[in-house]
Amino acid sequence: MSHIALVTLVVRDYDEALSFYTGALGFELVEDTDRGDGSRWVVVRPRGTTGTGLLLARAKDEPQRASVGAQTGGRVGFFLHTEDFAGDHERMRAAGVRFLEEPRHETYGSVAVFEDLYGNRWDLLQPA
């Protein structure tokens, strides 16, 4: 085993999730395939990378709908690394991304917690 290829993120709607991840976060759409049963195989990842992607999976039933935005129990569950913290932070704020705190400069790097459109918590992080 060499790496984790995808992490599933349960979403309310494919298109609204795509709009947020490709628009506000600047991710690229890797794949959007109709599976023929009303579902789609939708993969996004940070632009210009070949690493782990997010599989955006539309909630199909009530237990899945209840998990949208709460997949990690309110903890930061996703960590988005950057090489330009100040630039990406400003671009994301201008795009309407909701940051829960002002940027912090820790021994491990610059970091700020933000929420995606569903309330999942992420770290924007430029390692030291």
C-alpha cells in the first residue's frame, strides 16, 4: 500500500458541493461520472496535486443526511496545506469561506480553522 487515494465526504448535493470546493477553495474537478442510478462519482482535489482526493458522495438516506457537516464530531477533520498561507487565506475569505479564528503562528506553522459549506472543520496550514 502506497497512499490513501480518496476520502469520502458526505454532501447534501453534488453541484453545491462542487461549487464550493472548486470555487471557494480552488480545488480541481478530477472526475464527475454519472453512475446511472441517480448517483455520481465526483472527485475533487487541490489544484495541481496528484495526492489524496475527496470523493463527494451525496447522502442517500436519513442517517447519511444527519452526518453531513458532522462527520468528525465537531473536530477539525481535514488539513489543507499551503505554501502561501497569507495569499490563500485572503483569497478564501474573499470567496466567502468562513474562518472561525484569526490566523495563528505556531511553532509548527501558520494555521487558521475554517468551515466548509456544511460546517465540517478544516485547518488551512502552512507548515513551518
